[in-house]
Amino acid sequence: QVQLVESGGGLVQPGGSLRLSCVASGMIFSINAMRWYRQDPGKERELVGYIDSLGSSDYLDSVKGRFTVSRDSAKNTVYLQMNSLKPEDTAVYYCNVEVMDSSDYRTYNYWGQGTQVTVSS
């Protein structure tokens, strides 16, 4: 079993910044892609950005140039740095991690519990 714990959400004014963190722990042999999604009530969950095991990343068009996904492999942690936040960035943000489980060497997807980001004046 693998657990993901997210932190860093909150209320911020338009133009402000937040950094989300997601720490994976448990039966981890290796971690492949690490992703951030977000979901607003009444809308589908959308992929915000991801980073693969080689460090390559990509982003939702609406956040390019403002958001950055990074990872610390030694700490099994993925970050989402969000700058120049806009009200339309308001959502619950979820991390998603592909983990090769050390108990059976199979790859599983795990989700964090979600953290609320609210951008409002």
C-alpha cells in the first residue's frame, strides 16, 4: 500500500502564489509519472500538469507559464508551484502518482486526498 498526503492549499488573492506538495510513502520501489489534477464542482477533473521519471513535464494550456511541476525523487515528493493565480484556478487539486509497488513490482495509480485552492479578493 502507498499513501499520498497533500498540503499547501488555501485562500489567496488574485495574482498571488501557492505551492502544493504531495508526499508518497509506503511500499514504493520506484515512482514513474507524477501528476496534478484539479476539479471544480460540476466540472470534470482536468489534468493540470505532470512530470515523468526523466524530468520532462507538460501543462494545461491555461496554466502554462504560471504553474510549474517539480519533483524531489529522494523524498518521493511532487510539487506544484502556482504563480499569478486567477479566480478561475479555484478548485480542489489532487495529486496522482504512478508507483511500482515493492511487494509485487506491479504499477498502480494512487490519488491524494485533495486540497482546496481558492483565489479570491
